[in-house]
Amino acid sequence: RQRMMKPRFFLPLSVVLIAVCFIGGLFWNNFGQEEVELETQECGVRSRAGFPSYCDAERWDVSWDGKSIMLNGERALFLSGSIHAPRLTDWERTLDLAVFHGLNMVQVYVLWNWHQPTRDEPLDFSGHKDVARLMELAGDRGLFVTLRLGPYVCAEWTYGGLPTWLGLEEEGMMEFRTYDERWLAAMRNYSLEVAAYVRSRGLWASQGGPVILAQIENELSIDDDDDPEKGARYVAWCGELARELDGSVGWLMCNGEAANGTINTCNGENCDAFLEANGQNGRVLKDQPALWTEVEQGYQLWGESSTYPYDYFWGDTAKKVATNALRWFARGGSHLNYYMWSGGSNFGPYAAAGLIQAYSVDAPTCSNNLPHQPKFDHLLAMHRALAEVADVMLAAERRLDVVSDSARVYELVVLPTSSSERRRRHLAFAENDDSYSDVDLGGDGECLASVAPSSSLLVDLDTCEVLFDAGRLSSSSMEYRRRDSRNVAKFSAWSHFRAASKTATSVETTEHPVEQSELTAADPTTQYAVYETDLAHVAGGLSFSSRKLGRPPPPQTLVVETSKANGVVLFANGEFVGAGDDREHGEGKVNLTFTLPAAVAGRAANTRTNKTSLVIVSENFGFHNLIGRWGGSRVKKPIGVFGAWLDGRRLTTWRSTPGIDKGAQVDDDDARRSPCVFSEATFDLRRPLRRGATFVLDAASLGRGHAWINGHDIGRFWNVTRDGDTRPSQRYYHLPTAWLRQTGNDIRIFDALGGDPSRLAVHHTAVVPSWTPLMPDDVDSPASCLV
């Protein structure tokens, strides 16, 4: 029979238990509170058979066949992730995290308009724009590199990476991405200069560098309304240019046309159909390997939600990403690249039309560079499993066993090649397309494994061990929580200034407004322009017949013609009269309609000049990133204000000036919630500033505009709510530690719509372990990433 514990032992034991729990709780509660440095290991990528590290050899000879890329004659499997230099500030921490995540390759972009914003200056690879340094750091860690030099890259980057000055050629309108001699000359000169820069740093494979793959062009198509002969000549020309740039690497052309000598690769959420069709050129899995250059992770637009996306999809769950990856490898894929792996932030003016400041927020790492759990850990488990069997995947012959319309098994068998090898090696990818029920699948009738709905798994048929289950997350991958320390900055008093147009010695009066990219050609990084006219300057003149009858004039209708992805703020006689915007991810013209209050019309009719001064502040939300595809034009993309009509009569006298600056100082009461105001202050951090710390600006009290921290433009903020939701599209904005100081941080805000900067806050955020699963595998989970 059980013995009852005597009372005298109960109290001491309870005290011990309480003490243990208290001390353990303190440790657990504070674990992750201080930033943990990722260990930087030289040649940190651990190579396995079929899964190489860049550090494995002094030099790499690159070749390929229908199964894989081969390095020095050996087959290689690549797990890769896209990172963009300007969207990230701590390159080393990002690369350390990539190594920890089990990658052996990164994909690096060169963004032309970031390196050469104006025509009269050379390509700038200095400081943070030294992308060769990013590739060197990758190689130091054992990571191979795919270089995407464009020049058109899309990337949800303004103008797809092309500089705006290309569209302002005086000789005529240049046609991009086709056989236009002006475009060919510009593209060739740019590409040769980038290739020479990479060569000067010894980064090409033939030089012993980590760049073993490179991409020319991006998602090039010849559409129905294109000239097919020009399109075909351009495709062939791209292939010739690639070989001229460097002959030692494998050249890629993705998701569209592919020139001879280049490998056709896939972009998208799912690439099953691409493989089943042997690619878009019919050669993939025959004499070209299956490379997935963009496992797309979703993109976000202002005002949309994950439930009601306008254009792109928002993101995918960890289960779905992993399932699609296993399906890819089951069908013969040998390379996979997450686009994005770490999206970062759209700092400065570089977000494409309508894109929010945080980029690809459902990627495996959050936009603030913290791991996106549980996706990060679930994919980490997959990476480890794939790397361990890479040699089998690359050497095996595949056999498809169709179990039912919704279930199948791909068996991979490597037979012994010599008497010393005593056993075969035998894997299986099992797939279940049924959305509701599990299914038991196996290979050779020896192993049975339960495959979750709409999922797949990888099984070692020699041991019957499930190496990775895409459809079932481990509880440990969800046992995290986000720890937010709020209000970790102390702000000084704020100073406020009305916005004013930048002073010009002479402002030309024109019949039509000057197109904004022409207006800002000298400084294309500014997204603002000011257009001024007088409402009396209307064909036929103003008529206030109601004034003669002794009645106040009626409200008047003003129509402003502007561009998509553009906002305008209107002032009449210096008083705010309205604001409007178009948030579309697109290009072209739209009309915004305003009603001028009767008081404005009445005051104009009784002034000495009988004129109302109308000022329109134009704010460009980024150029459309699509060029020559899916509705994107191949020529200059006009932006700004194109004209205006008052009660149907066109305004015909305009003064156009580029940019805005601060004007007269105003007090707090006048500035609060007033549109087009600059606000300045300083702040000190109450929390120690350490590398790896993650700080965010809480902009819930602001309207729309830009913020600068110590002179760095953190990008556009906008307190616009999501469709069908009360949350803003984005509330929190990453403040890189590289841009911060412990004390005396300068902050400058321009708010076009009006807000209350006195309520701004800086928070610190971290991801820490949890006793229970607190991070669900949901798209757009507020528990996972702070957006």
C-alpha cells in the first residue's frame, strides 16, 4: 500500500520546488532578453556528400546536365536564399543566420538605380553600396553566390531597378527590354561595368570566387502585342552578352524566354507544372537542371490584408512552403532559392508602386531580421534532412508509384556500384493532395507512413524513418513568444515647420504641369514635387453668378489628373482643402475629385486679384516595377500631376518645383494633425545598444510620409488600415542598430497628412522560448513578426 508523506517533509520540499521554479523562471524569462550573438564561423557551411561548401576547394569548375549543377565534376544540391543589400544593414548577421538555417548559397542583386541614380555620376559601389563586399562575406562563410545583375530585376523595387533617367533620353523615348539600340547600348555598358567590378574583386568562379551562377535579364517574355522578331533578336543578344561578361559561370534566365547557353529556371509559389513540362524551353530535366530561382514568399501593398490581397499573394504557411519544396525535389529539382529569405525593409524611396515599407514579411526571417517562427525552424529541419541525403537525391533513379488520383510516391534508389557497398540506398517522397484526410503511403510495401492532408514527407525506406514531415510541425518550432519592451526611448521636445517648395532661382510658368520625373531629374531620390496655379486662370474665366444675387458662391468641383500610386495634398490660399491618393500597384493616369468649400470660392471672388492660389503637393509612392509584362509598359512611366479642371474648365498656368523642404516654424498646437509639416526632435535609448538588438519605431500616431533617423531615410510610413481589418498595413518600422546611437539620436518626420509625433515611441523586440506553443503556423500572424 502507498505510504503517505509525513507533514514535516512537505514544507521543505515545497519550498525547494518553489525556489527551483522561481530561479528557472527567471532564467527562462530572461533568455533572449539580451541579444545573443550568432557565432561567425569561417567556412561555417557544413558540407556533406552532394551538398558542398564554397570552402571545399580552391577553385570551382562549373558545368551541368539534366540532373544538376556540377562543381569540379561532382553533382551538387543547393539550398539558397535571396538577400538585397540596400534592404538590409547588418549583412554579417544576416549571412550568419543563413548559415545557421542550413543554406549553402545566397542570391545577391545589383540594383542599377541604387548605384547610379543620376546620369552624370558613375556607378557607386562605395560604403554600403559595395555589394562585392557582401559576396566576399558570403564566401568567407562557405556560401556560394548567385549574382543577379539585371539590369531589370523587378524585385518590387521602384522602376524594377532601372534608373529614371533612362526614360528621359532626349533623342526619343527609349524602349526597354527589347531590341532597341539605345537600350542595348545602355544595358551593355552597365553590365560590362558590373562584371568588371566583380572581376576586380576576384569573385567569378574562374578566379576562385563564390559566384558560380549568374542571371541576365529577368522574367523576359514576348507577349502578343510585342514584335516577335525584335523579341527573339533581344533574347539571343542577351545570351551573347552573358557569355561576354563571364564564361566560367552558369548563366540563368528565369520564368520566361531563355537564350541558347542559358538555363531556363522557375519562379513562383509552386513549380510542379514547370517540371512536368520540362520547363518553358522543353529542356529542363533533359540537358538542363531544375533550378527554382524564386520560391516566392509573398508581398504586401498599402491598404490590403492577407485575406483580401489586391495583386500579389500575402504569404504561405510553413507547411505549404515545405510541401511545395518536397514536391519540387521529388520531381528532380536540385536547387531551391527562397525569394525572399530575408526581405528587410524598403528604406528610402525605393519601394515599388504601392508596396509597404516592410518587404516580404512572411519570409523565413521577419523584415527586422528576427527568425520568423515557426516557419524558420520547420524549414531548418527540412534543410538538414535534405542535406543529409543530397547525394542519394542527385544520384538516384526515380520511380513514380501512383496510389490514387490524390496520392503518389516517388521512390529514389541508388544501387551498389561495387562489392564494397553492401546495401542499396532507398528514399521516398510521399504526397497527399487530399485536403481533408491523412493517407498511409509507403514504398516497396515495406514502410508505411501517414501523410497529412495537402502535404508530403521524405522517408528513408531502408530504415522506415521519416526524415522530414512537411505537414506536421514539431511543437518545439512553435514554442516561442515575442518579447516586446515598450517605450525604450526618451524624446526631447519637438520642433515643427511648415513644408515649403525648395527655392528655385526662377520657376518657369507652363501651360501644363511638368512631369515629376523630369522635374526631379537632378535628385530622383525625392518623391515630392509642388505644383501651383491660380484658379482665375481658367479658359472662359471664373463666374460667381451667385455673388451678384447676394448669395455665397456654391462649392466647386476640382478634378486633379495624377498617376497611379500617387498622393496629392491641396491648399487654397494657404489653407488645407483636401487630400487624395491612389494606392494601386500599377501605372497610368487616374482622376481624383475634390470639392472646394464655398468659403474658399467666396474669398477668392472678393480678393483684390480675384484669384485663388492653388498648391498641390504631389507624393510618388514608387514607380511600377513591371516593365514589358503583365501590364507594365516598356517605355517611360510618367508620374506626378498632369493637369486639373475646375468645374470642367482646364487650369492652364502652372509653376512646378521639385522637392520640399522645411519652411516657417509653427507651434505644437498648429502642427498637431496639420498636413505637410516637418517635425524634429532627438531621443536617447534607455536600453543598451548592442549588435543584434532589434528596435522598431511605433508610428501609430502619424499619417503618411517619411522619417529620417540620424540622416537615414527609413522609408515611407502610412497609417492606412487594411481592408476588412482595423489594423494598419504597417505600424512598426525597423530601426537598424547601425543607424542608431545610445544618446543624441536625431529624428526628422515629414507627415503629408498630419499626425502627432509627440506620441511616437521606440520599442525593443525579441523572440524568446516559451513553455507552450505560442506561435501558430498562420500567414500574417501578429505573434510571429512585428509589422
